Amino acid sequence: MREIKFRGMDIKGKWYYGLVCKPTAGKFKGKTFISNSVGIPMAYEVRPETVGQFTGYKDRQGKEIIKEEEK
């Protein structure tokens, strides 16, 4: 079974890796977050257009291949 993980870029251009969280209610509705390594679900706010999911495959150099999410 492959590991499910995502990445997303914040407004400063830094990439974060973890699980994705998109709240549907409350003050965070409409925002997108990536969890941290401790498991806090809304650790980093990221730009939704930069979120992608790890495909489970790696390139020749061993780097993980990320598929951008469908809009």
C-alpha cells in the first residue's frame, strides 16, 4: 500500500509536505492547510493552486513525483 501525502506552497514560496486539510465551516472555511510531522492538521496554510499529491512513483534520481490536483 502506498503512502498518501501531499505538498503545498505557502505565500512566501516555501514547500510543506504532509496531509491536506480543507475546512468546510468556521473561520477557516475556504482555506487550505498542510499538516506537520507531529500531525497537527492545520499547521501550515498553503495556496490551493499549489497543492499536489504524491503519485507513489519516483524519478530516476529517486525524487518523488507529485501530481497537481485537478481543479
